[in-house]
Amino acid sequence: MHCLLCCGLSLTLNFILLFRETWLGKNNVWKVAQSSLYGRAVPEKAIDGNRASKWRQGSCACTRKDLKPWWRVDLLKTHKVNYVTITNRKDCCPQRINGAEIHIGDSLSDNGNKNPRCAVVSTISAGGTQTFKCNGMRGRYVNIVIPGKRQYLTLCEVEVYGEPARDIVPTVLL
Ligand SMILES: [Ca+2]
């Protein structure tokens, strides 16, 4: 177990260097939520800094088999999001993630699932980590949702890379 944890941290550090981006993963600060809870697979497990992707390793978040299951992280203020990575489960059912969408924005309408869409997941290999480019999309909330069907949403790790959005100074028109 300890080796897997070390490898996970090493991968994360490499990722930061590779993309020259700031990893926003202050997992002791971010607030997370999901549509329901399967067993002990709380939403925090998707931001615990560990990409371990076998269920027994206890590092995956998972919902029940909901209609339109979702997971959400609250970055506490608006950010420009450049990349989002998702690590899929390894030991079972990697196809469950197919069709998941990443949404980013400041609204909590429909639990944040109506915010603008960054990407649609076609497939992620079993235990694989895939990166989605979001081109500086602005938002406080990052959602991952599987629309339109009843499914489990399992996320072994979600990483969000970007930077806090600078406040826009309103132009005063006289
Ligand atoms: Ca994890």
C-alpha cells in the first residue's frame, strides 16, 4: 500500500511539472459533494491525492446507481481551469465512466450540472488517467456528471489545474 501511495504522489508531482500549471488540490480545503453515497466511497476520496484505482485500496469515490449521478468540487472561489484529469477504476467496470461530462461554472443550478461543459468522456481505460483541456474556463464549481442514464459514478481521483481568476474591475460608464 505504501508504495502505491508514493507512486501516486510522484505521478502527481510529475504532472505539475509537465504542464507547468498549479495543481489546485488543497484537499483539506475544498468542499466536495456527490449525488449519493455507495458504501464508504465518500466524495473526498476523489481528491485525496491518491490515484490508487483498485476498489479495495479505498481511494475511489462512488455514488449509488443514480439517474444522472454527479460529483462536484467547490474550489471556494472562481478559478480559471486549464485541465481536469480523471482516474478511472481499474478492477471493475471501466465502461461506467463512458459519457460522463465535465462542467465548470459559478452556478449551483441543478447542483452545478447546468454550468458550461468542458468535455465529454468517451472512454478511459481501466485504471487509466485521462486529461481534459478546459482552456481557462471560469468557475468555482467543477462537476462530473453522467447525464441521461442510471449508472454508478466512480472516480478514483480528480485533479484540477488552473489559477484563481482575477476579479474583473467593472468599467464605470458616466
Ligand atoms: Ca483517490
